[in-house]
Amino acid sequence: MRNRRGPDAMELGKNPATAVGRRRESGSALLVSMVLLAVMGLIGMASLDTVMRDRQVAGFQSRAQTALYGADAGIADSLEILKNEVVGSALAPGDCLANALGTTTLANGTVYGPDTTVTPNEICMLASADPCASLDASIEVGQPIYLNTIWNMRAQGVAVGGATSRLQSTADRCHAFNN
């Protein structure tokens, strides 16, 4: 049987229609791969930017939390001062303790102390209230009366990065007043 296409068409690489089509496709694979490479590079840069912003936000949150812990340490010191302070019996609401919270630097560099944005920034009595439950039986004429007193205290903490946190707290204390 004889081949209909003829012997000339069977020779390798001699088909003129195929050669023209291949010349038109040459370089398109390079162009497609370069476009895909550029798109993947843009996606990678966007991902890197997102990760860097997330780390920055985490750092801000960490500094804010450290400042809050510093302010909390200031409140704890204020409570200790209130607990140990010898308070006179002529104290009236609005009076402040002579021994106020000092400025302290912690080992991690956080500084805490009194809140400097308000006055008074000391430990001050807000009010006196009901008699102390544990000392109700001690009320006699001429003897001191023991009343619960409510105290206001403010503290601020400043982290190394400059983040500042301020806290205000109230506490009660059983206190002797003149009868």
C-alpha cells in the first residue's frame, strides 16, 4: 500500500505549516513564567508586610500590658502603705496620707508611681461609713469609734517603649475616730 501523503511529507521537520506555528509560540513560555513569577513575588511581599504589621501590633500590645502590670504594682504598693500607715483620729474625708506612693523602677525597666495627671495624686480618704463589723462591741462613751473608711488611690505605669497605663482603685480600712 502506498502512503497518500507521499514520501516528502514524512521527512522530519519539513512540514511548513508546523514550522510557522512553532515560530509564533517561541518565547510565550518564558513570558508566562515571568508573569507567574512576578505575581508570586507580589503575593510574597504582601505576606511579608502582613507578618511585619502583626509583629508590630503584638509589640504594642506587649508594652501596653507591661505598663498595666506596672500600674497594678503601684496600686499594690498603695494598698500596703494604707495598711501600714498610722492615721490620726482627727482625719476627715478629703484628707490624704502623708506617706504617698513613690516612684519605683522594676527590673524590666517599667516605672510605676503616682498618677501625675490628676491632683491630688496621693492616697486620700473619700468617706467614713458604718462601724467596723469586728469591733461593734467596742463602742463606749469616751472611747474611739471604729468606722470603715473608703480610700482613693491612683497609680500609673510606664513601660520601656513609652506605653502608659493608669489605674484608680478604692479600698476600705477600719479606722479609729474620736468619740
